[in-house]
Amino acid sequence: MRKIQVAILVFLVVFAVAWLMAGVFLFPSADVQRAEEGVGMEHVILPEPKIKGDVSVEEAIFKRRSTRRYKQGSLTLHEVSQLLWASVGKTVDGVTGPTRAYPSAGASHPLEAYLVVGDVEGLSSGVYRYNWQDHSLSLVIEGDVRDDLTDAALRQSMIRDAPASIVFTAILARTTSRYGPRGEVRYVPMDAGAAFQNVHLQAQALGLGTVIIGAFSDESVIDVLNLENEVPLGIMPVGRI
């Protein structure tokens, strides 16, 4: 009798494992499907950012200006790396996890950053998502979308003229799940303002120009970047001055 019970138990375990494995291969999760859909898309590990520079914080603050006209010339991969790190990048590993370049209410960190590339050395034209965890870029849209993004931003030509733009978005639920409506109307904008200023000061330290753009159609920017569950907060074109 005991042998029969053991045999039945073994059969049930083997059957359960086989069923689970079949589910994995026949009905992959959404994450697996997205990964498969992204096969072949460009993934770029960025150069390590510098944590010491030649320009002091005080000097960068004093010289900071909103710049809407840029000289011809591409950005380097090192410059892009530094700007993205300053925006929403990882700084040091804290007691409860990595700290970030911008302060965030309750460490909810709702911000995401996209790089719209027209002329950056070492990168194809397109839209890249910045991965702060490993300081890398993932190509999500191929081709130059600067004209489309300019149209979405009420024809503000500095977006078209700049070699690249950083677009900030927010996944609001990261903050509102903890703080409710106040998270959306107060805390997320505070987080965004800090990240915007980081990029402004980093651009100044690199001898580059930028400006914060908030005049755009949310729906149009969402369409251009093919966003899901994210809202656009600001566009920062960056170029040579």
C-alpha cells in the first residue's frame, strides 16, 4: 500500500512539473514576449560617468542659461552618458538599495528618461530608453523622430535642431500608490524639477546648452515615443553652444 502511495505521489509531482514547463514554453509571460519582440534591437553600454569635473557647482549655477539655439555638431557618447547619469542615474548603493541622482519622495523614483537621437557619435538615429540599473541604452524606436517630436511640441524648432533630446516621463503609480493624488500633483513634479536642474547644470559643466520644454501635447508625445502607462513631463534638447 505504501509503495502505491509513493508511486502516486511521484506521478503527481512529475505531472505538475511537466505542466508548469509546458506553460512556460507554450504561454510565455508578457516579459518574455516583450524580450522576444525586442530581439535584434540595439543595446548600448554607456561609458562610465565621471564623478569629478573641472567646473564647480557654484560656477555651473552662476553660468546656467536656457539655450534655444545650437551650433552644428554631434554629441559624443561620453557627453550623452554623463547627461543621462545626471538625470536619473544611479549614484551609490545605500543601506536599502541604490540611491539615485535625483531626490524622490519616499524613494519612489517615478521618473524614466528617453534619449531621442539625431546625431550622436556611436549611436544610430532613434529613440532609446535609459536603463539606470546598468547605465545602458535600449533602442525602442528606429529612425530619426526629431521632426515628429517638434510637431508634438508645438513646432519648437530647437528640438529639431539639437543633435539629441532627453524626454522625461513618469510612471505615476510608483508614487501615487503610496501618497495618493498628492503624489501626482505635488511629489512627482518636485522629483522632475530636481532631475531637470541636474541636466541643466551637467550640460553647463560640459560646455553644452539646453532648455526645459513643457509646452507640448501629451497625447502626441505619447504617440511619438510609443509610451505605455507613462506620462511625459518635459523635453530637454541638448546641443553645442
